[in-house]
Amino acid sequence: MSNAIHKMRKKVKKYLDQDRYEHTLGVMYLCASLAMRYNEDINEAMIAGLLHDCAKCIPSKKKIRLCEKYHLSISESERQNPSLLHAKLGAYLAATKYHVRDQRILDAIICHTTGKPKMTMLDKILYIADYIEPGRKEAPNLPEVRKLAFQDIDACLYLILKDSLAYLHTRNLAIDPMTEKTYLYYKNYLNK
């Protein structure tokens, strides 16, 4: 592990509760594993994994206030579910508080909850690692998804999106339009 990552790890630990910190470490190491599998930069993947939830433990009202203060747009679905704001706020904090200059890392953090059409490999790695991290127990089809992550990353991404939308629909939870756009993009992409 690089010295920069070690310093970031000590700093981020101060802002997360114990469960979130353990999840974060799991995502960081899983990002490294997936980066090795798909020939991506391991350090970039580890930094994205380490910082992806750096804004997660900020209370919802404060997330909204900070987004307004830093002129970060807030969609209707984010107002209904302010937890979604941790992605864009986290990318902002990664840049300003943790001095991450690599736009690829910041973009991966921004889309790690909703996805986006035409995701980069780093985007996919972080999105999937967050979903299949070893501490996760609740997600549907988890054994299949974990196996698929190392076999066919696009098929894995599509299955996660499909399962996530089904879960949100059955629970009547707010769905970010970007998640639906991403699902439709990869459904079409894989059916070509």
C-alpha cells in the first residue's frame, strides 16, 4: 500500500463509524482485486474504494446544506433520499479534503451508487465492489454476482442494476433516474 493511501486511510477512519470503515476497507481491497483481474491501475482502484463513502456518515440535513454550500446540484430523488448525496459530496471531499486530482477516481465515486451509461472500467469496479463487498449479506443473487464479477464485468453490472431496481420497486423507494438510464443502457448494450 502506498504511503498516500496509508495517510488517507488514517484520515478517513476519523469520519466513519466502525461498520462503515470495515465496509470501506472491504471495498478498497476488492477494488484492488478487480483492478488486477481487469488490468486497471491498482492504486487508483484502492483510492476510489477507500474514499467512496467518505461522506456517508454525514447526517442527511447536513449533506443537503453542504451540497448547497458547495454548489453541488441536488435532484428530486436526492432530496427524497439524501443518502444518495454521499456520492457527489464524497467526490467533492475526495478532491478538496483528500487532495485527489485524478478525475477518473472522482467520477467513479460520483457514480458508485446510481451507475451511469458508458461507465469506465474503474467506474464498474467501484460500483460492483461496493455491492459485493464481503460484509454484504442482504443483496439478492450474491453468490452468483460475486462469481460473475471476476468472469464478465458487464454481465455482473447488469445483474446488479436489475436486482437493485427490482428491490427498490418492491419497497416503493425513490429511484434515481440515472439508475434506470444505466440499467436500460446496459440491457441494450448486452443484447447487441
